[in-house]
Amino acid sequence: MPKEKKRQKILMIGAGGGREHALGWKISQSPRAGELFFARGNAGTAQLGINLDIKETETLKLIEFAKKEQIDLTLVVADDPLALGTVDEFRRAGLRVWGPTKAAAKLEWSKAFSKDFMRHHNLPTAKFEIFTDFDKAKKYVSEQAMPIVIKASGLAQGKGVVICGSKASAEKTLEDILVRKVFGESGNEVVIEEFLTGPEISIHAFSDGKNYKIFPSSQDHKKIGEGDTGLNTGGMGTIAPLPFVTADIMNKIEKEIVAPTLKGMADDGAPFEGVLYPGLMLTKDGPKILEYNARFGDPETQTYMRLLDSDLLDIIDATIDKKLNEVEIKWKKMSACTVMLASKGYPGNYEKGKVINLPPRLSGTPPQQGGEGNVVVFHSGTKMTRQDLVTNGGRVLGVSATGSDLTEALAKAYKAIDKISFDGMQYRKDIGKSTLEQG
């Protein structure tokens, strides 16, 4: 008989949202998964393992914990710890860790760097310029056609991108970011770029620095309001795979974007190891890069974990060991969706501590339950008090469903939402609608 592989003690360093719950949910299904620790976690991850009283940005404390507890594997899955160089620090401490280095993650934590990288490697993206000076940026904007897109260069929780329809709104946005510092140091530098039109999609790829494996296509719904109106959010819902993204389009994305991006990073001395997630626009001139993310998307992860038919731990270990080419990654031949339930006021100011009514069978734990009718609810901004499950963030729950097609998956998700409630609960009722209307 083959020798049974050792169960791994695993530490996940993330933002304590739905992505972390979904990854923990999937990992816990591996026969090699041992104890799970989350920094940070939520009420959902607490059912899978132990939530630590350590912030995801407290790198030295996390290293100390990993050594003391003899953690076998650490996953760094959120943007802030990646930007701090948590992966580099864990490696220096002799610990086994998964995720991109600080240099590789710069594709996300500096939009200015990533746009210059795209230009240098001749990758398809919007025309752009980069500014640190308000007056120079203002002059440039005055000479451009509207609408125009202004982005804070640093990390801003998905809210640092503003589409400006007039020169007046563009000037105000520049003043907000560069002068008033509404995004803090993240706005010390801005990228101003042309406005692209077309369907926006999310592409993910596992990479070990040399080899890569692409996920099915997905689509996030970033605006708070139905019909893609209102403010940008961290994401209000995802669907996958996308029926309008053909094999030819995926081949073009792989050839013209994913492969050259990973080769470019390796050639530049910062090989990318982990999950590369370029957000793309399918324009009339072909796919163009809107931005790079250096980790799993949220809520894309919740949807992807419902479709992944392989052991996630096997993929992660193969990535660390530079053997991704030896692993076959299987995806279920189904459709999946996730609809986010958010607090009243999100993405602006919102209250916490609202009691959540959530049927136990819908909670995504333990994994063997599989939820109810192919529905699993992933926790995002939640916590347990002595008596109640309560809201603890802007995005609260992700209702995820699978089906033989997108129509069936969405119908199951929305049916489940009817059984969930908390004071001020808001959600989009049109997730996937535009895709279904495309036929």
C-alpha cells in the first residue's frame, strides 16, 4: 500500500472574508488537511478551524505563531500582507509558504508599476499616463476626451478606481486623491487612462513561476446598483464559466496576456508564484488588461471553489515545488454563481452588529454537507456573539450555487436568499442577467 501522506497544519493569512472561507472550505475537503488556522477569520472560518487574534499585517507575530505551532504550510491570500512582503519574510524564516513575493505582487500594489510593465512588455491595455503632481494631472485631463478613468496607484480595497464623465468631475477626483488624500498614501500617485468599453471579465491562473494553469472565465459585478450603476465595491456577485467567452477568446487571452505576463515577470527577475488574476475588458480591438491582482479574487473564489474538482492542496504543493506542469486540474462541467449580501450603506458607511437569520443547512460547513440543494453560503463580514450570528462588515454573506447551466444556478441562489435576512440587507437582483440576455 502507498504510504499515506502526512496531514498538514495550515495557516491562512487573509482579510477574513468570503475568499478565506471558500478556500478553507475547499482545503478542508482534502484528505491531507490537518488543523486550519485563520488570520483573520470570520464566523464561517471558525467552523472550519481556529481564528487567531493576530492581524494579517502582523508578520512577525504570524511567523512566531507558525514556528511555535509547527505549521507545515502558510497561504498568503490577501493584497495587504502580500504588499508587505509576508511571503519573503516567511521564506527567510525557513517556513513553507505559498503566494507571490513582494516584488511579484507589485503588479497589484502599484498600478503605476503594472502599467509601466504592460507598456515595456507590449501588453494590450488602455492608453495611460502616470502623475504625482496635481497641476500636471489636471492639465493632462483638460486635453483628454471624456469619459476618463482615474486610479489611485496603491491598494484601496477595490474602491480606488473612478470613472469621470466630465472634466469637472475628473478635476475633483484628482483633487480628492492627490490633494485631499481620500485614499491615504495609496493616492500619492495616480494613473489616468482612456475609458474602454466592452464586457469586463476575470481571468485567474495558477503559476509556479514557470508553468501555469488557467481557470475557467468568470465575471464579477463591481457596482453596487443594478444595471451596473452606483459606486464601485469589492464585488457584488460572480458567475462562471462565461458562455460568451469562447475557446478562441481564452486561447487569445492565454497567448497575448497570461503567458507574456508571467514570462515578463520572470525575465524581470520577479517570477510570479501563486494566483495571477488579470481583470480584462473584451473590447472591439480584443482583450485588454484593466488591472492585475496578485491573489484570488473575492467573490470569484467562492464561485471557483464550487467548480474546482481537484484537491486544492495538491495544486498549492505543486506550485511551491515548481511542479505545476505535473498536475492535472479538473473543473466540474457545471455553472456556478455567488450573490453577495451586503450591509445597508455599503460601500459607504454601514452599521455592524445586525443579527443574521441564516438556516443552518445553508452554512458552508462542514464541507460534506454541501449546503442545501447545491447552495453553500460563505461568510464574509460575520462574527458570533454569545447568542447570535451578526454582521461585521460591508459584504456579509456570499450565497453560492451550482447548476447544470447558469439559469439554474442563479435560480437556486436567489431562492436561498429568500430564506436569509438581517436588518438593512441589500443585494443585486440582476447578477448574471446581462450574460443570460446575450444568449
